[in-house]
Amino acid sequence: MSKELDLCPNALVAFLGKPTTEFTKADIIRYIKENGVRMVNFMYPAADGRLKTLNFVINNEAYLDAILTCGERVDGSSLFPFIEAGSSDLYVLPRFSTAFLDPFAQIPTLSMLCSYFNKDGEPLESSPEHTLRKACRAFNEVTGMEFQAMGELEYYVIAPDEGVFPATDQKGYHESAPYAKFNEFRTQCMAYIAQAGGQIKYGHSEVGNFSIDNLIYEQNEIEFLPVKAEDAADQLMIAKWIIRNLAYQYGYDITFAPKITTGKAGSGLHIHMRIVKDGENQMLENGALSATARRAIAGMMELAPSITAFGNTNPTSYFRLVPHQEAPTNICWGDRNRSVLVRVPLGWAAKSDMCQIANPLEQPSNYDTRQKQTVEMRSPDGSADIYQLIAGLAVACRHGFEMENALEVAEKTYVNVNIHQKENEDKLKGLAQLPDSCAASADCLEGQRAIFEQHNVFSPAMIDGILKRLRSYGDTTLRQDIDGNHEEMMKLVTRYFHCG
């Protein structure tokens, strides 16, 4: 078995001896037959951002072959608001590369993510995963390169407060047990996500922690490795499903909501991106950020107001995007700077061999660290439609290559300091601002929709549906209306507690 497959926690990869990208229907049937699997689950995202599930008992091999080949019929009008009840039938077809053993099922069960097809057997233009696939295809056609992504999945765990080893309020970053209470829960989540095919980078406790009404709220994060953008979205969807299911078993509550209460850290869904050609990361050139990376950033600067329509989808999102916190409000970018919208993280560009310095017995590693460099979009949160969000980012990065003045835009929007410091007031005044409400995000998306619809990426029906949903909140002045009103703020938090 190759080094890429050795130690892989995915049971199907270990059994079949091949990567998930090479799974075939025959492989799936063989695994089911030889490992006592008795049920199959089809899973697929709907308009509410959650995975839906269809269960199949394996009656016999002929039936198993039939469902894997033909898929099944579902009611599209119950899944997506833009589909009329009079012509609502859709097909769902499993993607064999996403197969994993359900870690929660008492009966041995194999689960797979599905794609939607219309009555003519064509991919549903407005389905979330097909939109992302089209965005990545358009990116490749325009640039000749591959768009990759990965997410930082932040969430709060909520459980009874036992009052022992209290953590320091809002100082939970990378805390160890016993001050961090849910490290074991997080590592179990990580193990299950990895078994389901998720490529995890690491996990840790995050800044947010506090106690209210004898309940402890502890923020955690699981961060992924960069992979093809389509796979990144699938992994985040499965991860959220696993975290919620394991919390239910533990008796915990979980929220990915952007805001929990006033004065405490909210949860983001930061997305890192890199651009790859012939297996090589194109984000660096001679140890500095490349023109390729700066063009992609310029596209994100231009389309940032619209991206909130995909990544910040309920009114509480805009109580997180407020000045003087780590969540951004200004449309700018910078190096190692958490006050900006797009951050260029520390990228191992130093020439020293840190491993040998820390471990004098080691020989020089000569490790190529260039593949580690990414850029990070910091505005999205857990309310995001993950497929639409990453598709929107792929469109924005592609747009950077279509802009004649991309490098000028990148230079104009670059900041190398904390933008909120007093000495930077003049610079701050010259920067555009992110929208302050769902309604404002809808207006921005409507003004830039042609770019997202270009190359047939976002369907007009999908854009219309997003605009309608965002405007339905009527939140144009909500942030100002309830400023300082804790009671009204908590009503909003409760209403959107289980978003995404």
C-alpha cells in the first residue's frame, strides 16, 4: 500500500487498498458483501444546509445493484423552495467516492453522499453540490489551474457546569484539560470524521468559553487540510453531521451559530484556499506571495460584499461582523493580520530548518513547505450554505483572473497593520465595508449576480431563491434597532441557534 494510503482511517480505503477517488460500484458491493453491511444510507444537502437521509435495507444483491445504479426518487419541493410541488420529483444518485461506515448505526450501515438529477436525467442546475462543481470547472477552464479549499469549523459545546477547574473567560485558545472540558469529545469527533474520509489538519479548544445558568459554553475548532474544493465541502457537511450526532449521544448541545450572546466570541467558518497546477501550489513565488495569489485576492476584494449572501445567511451573522473584534468588517487583506477580511497566514517561508534546530539529532529535512501556503477568507460563519459559499469563493478567485486591474486592486486594498488602530483612521476611511444585514447582502448580490451567473455557475433560480430568503428577514436596520438590548438579542440567538 502506498504512503498516501498507509494508516488511512477510512475502513473502505484500508479494505479495498485504493483511494476513494477510484471507488467503483463493484468495490462498494464487494465491501458490503464481505463485511456484513446490512443497510445503505443516501445523504444529500437541502436548502436549509443540513444533510437529509434516505435508508435502504439490502434485500438482495439485485436490489443493491439497482439502487446503486439508478438511485431513488425524492420530493424536491420539500427540499428546495424554488422547486414547484407540481413538478417536484428529483433523482438522487450516490457518489461512490464518498462512501463511509456510519459510526452511529447499530445495524452495520454504509452511507454515501448523493448528487441531484432532474426528470431528464441531467444534473440539477440549482443543486448545491452541482453549483460548486460548475464553479470549480469554470475556474479551471479560465485559469488552467485547480481550486482547492479547506475549512476551520468552529462550534460551541454546551453542557452542565460542574464548577471545577473553571476556564478563564474568553481565554480558551488551545487550552488543555481539565480547564478545557470537551477535548475528549472533540477528539472522538475527529476520529469519526477521519473514518468518514475527512482530511483533518488538527483540532483544539478556541477562545470562547463562559457559563450562564449553570451551563458551560466551550468553543472548539476542527480544521481541515486543503483538498479539491468539491471534496472540502463534502467533508465539512459530514463533519457537522457527525459532531451533532455524537453530541446527541453524549447528551450535549452543539451550535455553529455566529453569535451566542453579547460580549462573547462568535463562531466563524473561515475558508482557506490555494491554487494548484500540476500538483504544485502556486501561492508563492520566490518566497513571496505570487501574482497568482494576489489576482485571486483581488477577485475576493471585488466580490466580498456578495459573498456574505452565501456565508452569512441569518440576522445574527451581522452581530458577529462588527468593528474592533477578530471578525472583519472592512474589505482589505494583509499578512498574518486578523483584523482583515482576507488573511495571508504565516507560511513556513523562513529558510531555517526548524525541525533540526528543535531536534539536534535529526539530519537536514529539506522539506518543501511551499504547499502549505494558503489565503484565508474570514467573514463566513456557521450559517453558511457550504456548497454555495465555496462556489462563490471559486467564482471570486476566478474573477480575479478576468479583471484587467486585479494587481492594482490587490495593492490598493492591502494593509500591513491593525486597521482599527487610531493612526490608521485615514486608511480605514478609504476601505469599503461589508454589508451590515441580510437585506444589504441581498442588495450586493443582486448588483453583482451577473458575475456569479457567468459560465453557467449559479443558476438564476438559485440566486433568486437566495435573494428572497435574505430579504424575508426584514433586518435592514435590525443591528441598530436592538443595539444594547440583550433580551432582544437573545431572542434572535435562540431563533437561529441551530443554523446551517
